[in-house]
Amino acid sequence: MRRASLMQFRVEAYYRPQHGDKRELLVAPEDVDELIDSLLAGPIHQNLAELHSLERSTLPSGAPDHELLVGADQSLQVGVLEFMDASGNWTTVGLQEGRTEVRYSCVNHMTEFPAHSEIPIDLIRRAVKEFCLSGGQRPTCVQWENPEFW
């Protein structure tokens, strides 16, 4: 049984085929850890999740006005974040150059990221929790860049 958490939120996650009809609901920091653990343990073609906070407004079409992509690589214990909203598209900036090809997949849909965008998995956990607890705002605990310039 999940223990009660004083910090609660409502964030929908899509990262497995079964989430196509019904997104997984994250409501506590422990859920974020379970999500990241699942991405790390899952198949390589399912190591990226799409997150939408239910605390934010939707567009007139009913679609979310934002998105956070969360990737996790088990072999390197790193991950990547991409945040999108009206302010633009932003990817995390790693401290040093990483792989030349950074790719993560959400249910067989591959997304490429800048070579220097991967950060330690513990920082991924912290940033995703901040996103959830802030009501879907871009986390401030990581450095961001606009990927249009890479």
C-alpha cells in the first residue's frame, strides 16, 4: 500500500503501450521514482516518457499547453529532459560532452537530443519531482538551452 505523502499533484504519464487509452496518473513523489525506475528497467524502445500536469490549463483544442519528456538510460545512469510550452522548446544541458547520438524512445517513437543534453539520473529524478510539485512549470534545478541552436 502506498504511504500518504504530504506533497501531492496530478500528472499524466505515457510511456508504455497500455497507456495509449489510459495514461498513468502520478500523484506523489514516490510515483516519480517508480516511473524513472520503470524507464531504467524497461526495454530500450520504451525509455522515454511524456508527462502533462493536470494542474495547468489546456489549449482551446483541449490538448495540454505543455509537455515534459523524460528519458532514462540504464547502462549509463543518465537521462535527458525536454520541456515544451508557449515559451519554446528546451532541453537539458549536461556538464560535459556526451555521446554523439543521443536517442530515447517512447513506445517505439524515437526522439533525438543534443549530444550534451544528458545529466545524472539523480538530477532527472529531482527535476521531474519539481515539475510535478510546481504544477507543470519548467524545473529550475537543471540548466536548459533552446535546441534550435544545436
